[in-house]
Amino acid sequence: MPNESLLWLLHSVHALSVSKSDWIGGHSYYSYLEEAGSYWFNAMVPNGILMNNTIINEKTQEFLDYVLDNQDSTGWLGPEVGTDRPRYLWGRYPFFFGAIQMVEYKPELTDRVVTALHKFVKLANRMLRDGEGVEDWAATRWEDFVIVLQW
Ligand SMILES: *[C@@H]1O[C@H](CO)[C@@H](O)[C@H](O)[C@H]1NC(C)=O
């Protein structure tokens, strides 16, 4: 990738305020669905790996570490942890897509990611049985969760 494109990419990343994303302890998000941070993560993991870009790889590793380290005792992970904001499952699916790709590139991450996923799946199962965690959009994107579960 030519350097100019890379600079454009980094500028875009900054413009999207991902560095301040509420997924990693900041306050930036654009909707209650909480997909901005996890969409970024899912896209940047393969970008960083394929371009062998140290900065992007460090950022995606920090993102993964922050989210896993802050998973709460119920199994929930993401920006709603420690808040009373509504919890919709959907924003987690792109996060797990990114995490899966990181595991495939760095197998030493397997235990942490799979342990976090198992905790989350138990919680999600209870929530879905109780009719929680979905609204129109989250309900539409159920296939994304199935892809995660198949992995
Ligand atoms: C990736 O970059 C590092 C230095 O940042 C280099 O040592 C390594 O050989 C590169 N790997 C590939 C596959 O190009």
C-alpha cells in the first residue's frame, strides 16, 4: 500500500474518533447499537495483519485487551459494562469477528478469546430466552452470531 493511502487511512481512523471510542474507555459512539468501535476493530484486524503495519496491529491488540480485560462478571463485554445503558447483542458480533481473526493469526490468544466467548454465549443465551438484547436491527443480524458460534 502506498504511503499516501496509509496516511489517509490513519487520518480516517482518527477522524472517526476511534481513539476515543467508548469500546476502549472513551466517550465516542454514534448509536446505542454500539457498532462503531467493533466495526472498526473487525476491519482493522485484517488490515493491520495484511499490511504488516505495526501501529495498526498495536491498536487492534490494545482494543482486544481492553475489551477482554473489562468483561464483567455476567459475561457482558463492550462499552455498556459498568453503566445502566441498554444492552443489545449485535455490536458484539463484529467484535468477535475481529477477535477470531486475531486468534487465527496469533494462536496464543486462543484461551483468552475462547474463554470470553463462552462466558458471553451463556449470557446471550439467557438474554435471548428472556427476550432481552435484541431490537429490530439486532434481530435482523442474528446470522452474524451464528457465524461466530460456528467458529
Ligand atoms: C513485518 O514487519 C516486521 C518489521 O516491522 C518485519 O521484521 C517482518 O519481516 C515483516 N513481515 C513480513 C511478512 O513482511
